[in-house]
Amino acid sequence: MKIAHKSNKARYIICIMFVNIIFGGFFWRLIDWQIINGEFYRRKASFNHIYTIETKAVRGEIVDINGEPLVKNDVGYRIVFDPFNIDEAHINEVILSLIALFEKKGEKWEDILPILLDKNGSFTFTNDKFEDNDKRISHLKSILKLNSTATAIECMQKLKEQYKCENLSAQQALNVVSVRYNMQKSGYYDYTPKSYTFADNLSQEIIAIISENSQLYLGVNIAPSTQRKLSDGSLAPHIIGNVGALSMEDYDELKDKGYRLDDKIGKTGIEKRMESYLRGKDGKKMIETTKNGEIVAQLENQETFPGNTIFLTINSKLQKTLNESLEKNIKAANTLAKDCIAGAAVVLNVKDFSILAASTYPSYDAIQYLSDKNYYKEITNDEKTKPLMNRAFDFIFPPGSTFKPIVACAALQENAISNDSSITCGHAWHPPDAPNWPIKCMGNHGNIRFPMAMAKSCNSFFAETGYRLGIDRLNSYASKFGLGVKTGIELYETEGVLANKSLVKNERRNWGGRDIGAAALGQSYNAFSPLQLATYTATIARDGERYKTHLVRKVTNYSRDKVIFENDPENPELIETAGISKTNMEYVKKAMRSVASTGTARGMFANYPVPIAAKTGTAQNSGTDHSTFICFAPYDKPEIALAIVLEHGSPTHHRAFTLDVAKDILDAYFAKNGKTN
């Protein structure tokens, strides 16, 4: 009996403890609700809302070496849907009213939905509305939880149900769904909703109409914005680049970094390469309101920081001169050779290998490209001249005889020749291992020494020199001068090609002496960009020291009073030392000086007020020969180096249009200090 009594007493104690725990929990919850977090729950019980108000960062500007604007920001206006005041029950009506106004005035609004109405009035997926059209369609199906075979009609049915558009016409439903889908993707319907930009870059007429009829557009605000504006769309479009809407691939990669699907991003050129500096940092405020819209608390504040200013090394005036000269001389050459329709040129500062100007022709107007659909299609589909291609950086050409100075550098250093070496030219060079397969020379120079061989551009001399040197030793030096390797520029560039035996694709023959001779003349498989040729020329001017070629002078904050980083011209980045003795470099530079004073460039530069060192070139290919030219000036204290290539631009050996381009640039550059008239 005692055992039973103790057992009942234990159960009683346990029950009392259990009840106390339960009531203790209730009591603690009441304290939490009413005392500890009482204010929070009172607001929550009153149907309070938390909103995020975002302030878009101003994108950084791009300027030239002198601070002249290349891309600047103008004040503009945008239409914003305000989650504070817009009535969800009437949002579809507001959207339709806005779209009707925009269509009447020919204005555009943000639209990322990959669905349209075909001519039969049926919903169908778009084909080429976006760069990544297929990915957008796949993404849409994924969001709607439809399988990959779902049709546009099935997608629209779910979207209409979601956004309550079942009673609208097909076109009205498509318009509403397009906007609201974009709103959803932009975070408007998140737990802490964000404002949504319906349209940007508004005309003054649209602003006036919406302002005067605000009762029709409840919850629609007109907010200030910045508009990206090119100072001159044709000055350097391949270098500056452009901004555009995020692709789905961009968004998937960048959403964790704060990008929204309706953001803009650098797509090409410096706009893309310097995106992280240009973008800036968006600001935001999180505020809490009552159901009546009264602000009761500001929960978080994040300051907005504008993007940085990018100073390029480009000189706008010199760039414009180069553009005009290149176009003028290509058109002039075209009167003699109808296949001469393109070319490119690069101007470098010898001091630090910064790019002062870089031009490609044909080019395009970036302003018109972004605003005119017909112009966009015309430029994009031009397969003949390819104006979107950056020939200065991305395209390779055989260098022709402009390659001979590097042959001389390597051969002198490796003792394959000396400055006094004499080689016989009998109007052709006969390879020792293939004497019946000669390489022709444009002259019959007899016994010719090195300096005169450079001045007269004797093929026999340099083919023999290349043969003595060998392709491996030649290429080793050429790469140190920047040929067949990337220069390090901030934008995309080609690597170029140095001729070698591995490139021979004809299995019925072996690499031989004639191949080496042809390579030494800048032919065979040798092919380089004008950028590489300019870098190589500047390396000669710097006695074999190659520095990093670059386009960005410095990056500052938006107001330009604080430097973020810079490429200091007084302390350029050394990439390579070629290992050519000072004496041998002087031999080569003197020989290049003779090209301008007594050789193949004497007609243009023999009496030029600034002494220059140069090398002309003619590169054989299908069609009219290419015309190439390199030079640096002044000869005694080099400041700039040039490389110019005209595709099929050598219709006659008595007229080199590349020299005219060079003279225009030298005139423009040296006129600033009175060295030219």
C-alpha cells in the first residue's frame, strides 16, 4: 500500500509541473506580445507594410585624356510605380491607360516578356526580340512551373489568371501581362516591395500629359533619372562600347551582386570592361507604413554612391583626325583599287605605351545604332565591310616589309649579319634548299649593305638574313617586341600569328628555306593587328623595352577629386626586355631613319620638319596587295609611334596612301608645339 501511495503522489507532482510549464509558456508569450515586442505586434496587427524605396546610382562618366566628355550623364525623367499609393485593384487599368498614351505618342516602355500576338491573333513566342530569346522563354516556363514543351498560349493562360486579365482582349492582356511580369521580376511584389520603373528617358510631352492628368494615373510618379549620352557617336564606338539590358545569362550571374533584371549593364568596350567601376552603388530606404500610408518608422537607410569617372588615354582631337584621314585615304585608294574598302590605324605614346588614337574603317555611329532599328539591322547584317568589327584590335593582317626591322634586330643580336654585311640581290633570292623557287625583289640592287637594304626594302637581303637566323630565333625576338602575343590592353584583342613550321597544312611538302625567307619578309603565316604593330614600333623606339599597352589613364570618383587607381605615365608597367644591345638598336633605328630620308618613304618625309624613322610595307594576298606603314617620331627623342594598315590599299607601288594617313597624324600631333606648319 505504501508503494501505491508514493506512485500516485509522483503522478500528481508531474501533472502539476506540466500544467505550470504550459501556463508559463502562455504567460511568457503574453509578456513578449504586450511588453517586450508590443510596439512591433501592434503595428503588425494594424496591417502595417514595409516598403523598399530604391535610389538608382548614377553611372560613372567616360572622358578623354584631357577630361573632355566621351560619355556623360544628362538629367532625364522616368515613370515609377509607387507601391505606397498604387491601388492593386486598379493597377491593370493604370497600365492600360499608360500603354495607350505611349502607343499614341510613339514612346517605348520596358518589356521583357518573350511572347507576342501573331497576325492571326494567337499568342506565340518571340524569335529575335532579345539576344537570349530562347533562355528567356525557358526561364518563363520555369517560373510558371510548366514543362519545356509548353506553348505560348499555355503560358499566357497562367499569366492571365495570375494577373487577373481573363476579361481583357488578347492585346490588352498581353500588354498588362508584359508589364506585370516585368514588375514581378524586378522585385515589386517581394515581401518588401520595390518601386518599379515603367519607362525611362521620357519626352517632355509625356511628362506634361501625365502631370496634368494625375487622377488617371494614380500611384504613378515622375522621378528624375540620368540618361547616358555619347558626345559623338562616331568618334570611338568600338572603344567606348555601349550599355544595354541584362540578358538572362547576365542576370543569373549578377543577381547576387544586387543587379535587377531591369538594370542596364555595359555590353561592349570600356562600358563592359570597366563595369565594376562605372556602375556605382544603389541606395535604398526601408520604411514602415500603416494601412493608411502613414510612415511610422524608417528601418534601414543605405546611401547611394555614384559610379567612378574613367579617364581614357585617347586624345579626342587626334582621334577625330585619324578617323577622317583613314576614311579619306581609303576612299582615295578605292578609286584605283575597288577592293580597298577597309583599314585601321593605332597611335601610341612612346613614353608609356598609352593609346592616343585608334581607328577602324568602316565604322558606325553608336547613337544611331542604339536608336534607329533600320540602321541597327543595316550595320549588323553588313557582312561585306563588317563595320562592327574593331579592325585595330581584333583583326590580323600580314605585315609585309614592316616586319623587316625585327628581322634586323634579331639577326644583328645573333650575329647572323653585321651592320656592314653585304648580300647580293639579283632581282630575286634563291633558297639554298629550293633554288628553282625564288622570292622576287622589287629591285635589282646588286651587292647591298644592311642600312641601304632597309631603305630600299630589299627582299633578297632580308630573305637571306631570315634564312641565316632561322625561324625559331626570329620568332623568339618578335614575341618580345609584342608580335604574336597579346599586348595587355583592357579590351578584347587578338593574339596574332607568328609563322612557324607547325602551321604548314599541306602534307605533301615540308617547311623549308623559302618559308623562312617569306616569313622574314612579313609574309607566310605572319599576321598581326595594327595594335600589335604599333606596340612593336614603340618597342623599337624604346630600345627594346616593351611596356603594357593600355587605354585607361586613371579612374577617379565621380566628382574627379580622388584617384581610385592610375596608370602612371612616369612609371609604366614593363612587360618585356628584348635583350638587344644599345648599339644594335641604334643600327636598326638609323636604318629606319634612312627609309624616311632617302628610301621608300622619302617622297613624303624626306623634308618633313620633324625627323621620323619608318618602314613601308606591301603585303601580298588575294586581290590587291595590302599597304602597311609604321613609324616613330621624333627620331632622336621619340614621342609617338604609328601603325597603319589599308586592306587592299596598295594599287600601285608609286602611291602609298598609308603615308598620307601618317602625315595627317604627325601634322596634328606636332602642330601643338609648333614643329609643323
